[in-house]
Amino acid sequence: MTFFGALRARVYDDKIRDFLLEVGLQNIGKRLVNAKDEVKFTQPVMSLQVLMRYGKALEAEQENVKRVQLADAYLDGAVLAGEGGSANTEKSANVYAGGSV
């Protein structure tokens, strides 16, 4: 999905969230299944201010994903203290003992 597609999806997600709040979770089945009235949404307003707000939220989420991936990559290569009796890997122990890596 492109960045602009993600922005558009966020705007429509809000419309659906508003609909759910208006109808109520307990009444959603009655409103959608075998309903006499068709559910129609008005086209949402996508002003610059709204798009900027969603753009900043998407940017923050992407930064968060990067941080989590970096942390996962770091933890995958790290040996935790107490594991095997030492926090040093075999590779790092050789460096401290004057061996080659």
C-alpha cells in the first residue's frame, strides 16, 4: 500500500469507527444484516490539516517499527547474562584473551 493509500484508508477507518459508535456494538448486527435501510457514508473531508495529522501518525508508527526491528536484531545477537554462566560469547571471550576473531 502506498503512503497516500494508507492516509485515505485512515480517513475511512475513522468514518467506520464513528458509525460503530453511533449505532453501538450491540445493534450493529441489526443495522447490517437484513436491514431495510442501506448503510451509506458521506464522503469524508480530507483537508490538508486532517491529512497532515494522519501523515504524522503514520510516520511515528514507521519509526516505532524501525525501533522494534533494531531492538529485535540486537537481542537476537546478544547473549543475556547468566545464560551458560557468562554474558560473553565465545567470539568476545577470544578477543579478551588475546585470540583472533
